[in-house]
Amino acid sequence: MTNPVPFPLARIKKIMREDKDCVVIAADSLAYVSLAAEQFLEMFIQSAHNLSKADQRKTVFYKDLANCVKQSDQFEFLEDILPKTIPYNEALEKKNEIQTSYYDTTKAAEVVDSKNEDDEKEDQDNFSEDNIEEDNLMEED
């Protein structure tokens, strides 16, 4: 007898248990989640396949999946997982921009920390001088 469910039910159950709100999981719900996942993947892959056919190809590439996510509102939630591909040069430029802005931010934080340390030292010096003056005034009395 063949398995009517395309995905391993134990794996689905393990994933569902990650949700703390899901205390009890009925056996039939596992089968329904498995079937829903299968239908979702069929719809997603069919959409990506249509894009590859539009480019006159038989093979579905990553860019087809990413374009599918970008073009369809129903797959919008996958944008973080399947971002649109960018050329290597653009990726390097973005990486350098991020590193530069991080360096600038870090450098600015160091300057602020240095200034705060100087201010604290100055406050301590002023406090010491004030105490010396008060001590001198008390001794004169």
C-alpha cells in the first residue's frame, strides 16, 4: 500500500510542536497539513515553471523561484527566504557599503565613548578641586 501523504508525518509533527501554542496534535491534522504543503509546493513550482517556459527553458532555476516570489502577492511572505538575485558586482558594492557604514558607526561610537570618558575625568577633577577648597575653608574656620 502506498503512503497517501507525501511528507513524513513525524517530521511535520516535530515542526508543529515548535509552536508552543500547539499542545495536542491530532493524527488527521498531520495528514491535512502534509497535503496542504504538497498543494502549496505544486502551485509554487508550477508558477516558477511557467516563468521558465516563458524564457523558453525546460529547467527551473533559482531566478525563476525568486521572480515568482517577486511577481506574485501570494508568495510575498517568501521574500526573505528567496531574495531576487543580483549581479556579483552589485553584491560586492552593497557589502562594501554595509561594512563602511558599520565602520563609520563604530568609529562614531568610539568617539562618543572617548568624549564621555573625558567628561567623566573632568567631572572627577572638578569634584576633587571642590573638595579641596571646602577642606581649606573648614580649616580656616
